[in-house]
Amino acid sequence: MKNLFKYGPLLFITVLMSSCLKANLEVLPVFSDAEITNFRLEYRWVEGEEAYGKLHVVQLPTKNTIDSETNTIISVITLPAASASFPESERSKVSLQNVVGYADLSTAASMHPIGDAPVLGKPGDFSKDNLQYEVVAADGQTKKVWKLTLSGL
């Protein structure tokens, strides 16, 4: 009985960790697209104590012109009107120097800033000229450098 308690969990883990799939697995395609299909900006602020405050996020409407032949994105950003959820005291602080950028990419592609372009997903300074990002396709071979131009704020 002691041996059952001693070796039982080991036997259970061994069976659990083994796989029934050994062969005839479907080969999935490796994507070679390195495209940016959309670009967005948002403004964030914390209300109250930073460690325990409430995070607020406002999506900034953007009108994008995306040219896949020249790998350029031109985004015109508008600032939403003040409201109960977006007070004028915060609205007046919004600029291209303190927003967060997001991009939609081709399936399984990755994106990296070039030079002093801000990292997407974190607050950064998007007011600089010549913002460039490298998009690497899932195949790891196809790479494109995209230029981003923002205006409107």
C-alpha cells in the first residue's frame, strides 16, 4: 500500500505527459506576409493614486491611408470631445508625445521599431519624423520596413 502512494503519482504524471499523437500530423502553412493592415492610437491616464488608481483608456479615432506598395502609413488622428468619461482636464493633456500605438499585422508576423521610433503597446513619443518599423513575416525570411506618418493632434 505504501508503494502505491509512493509510486502512484509518478505513474499518473508519466501517463499524463505522454502523447497519443505520434505521426500523420497536419503540416501548417508558414505565412510570408509582412503587412500592416491597421494602425490605432489611444490615450491612458490613472485616476487617483498611481499604485491603486483606476486606469482610463480613450481610443483616438484615426483615419489611415495604407500603401502596401511603398510600405507607408499616413494616419490622421482626431481628438474626441470631452465627456463624463473623458474630462477636459485630461483631454487637454493629449499630444502625440504621450500616446500608445497599436498595429494589426499579417498572421503570426512580428514588428520591431527602428531607431528612435517608440515601442508599440507602451506610451511613447509619436511626434517625431521618420518613424519606421520592421515587420518580419512568420517564415522569418520576408521583412519589410514600414514608414509611419502621423498628424492631427
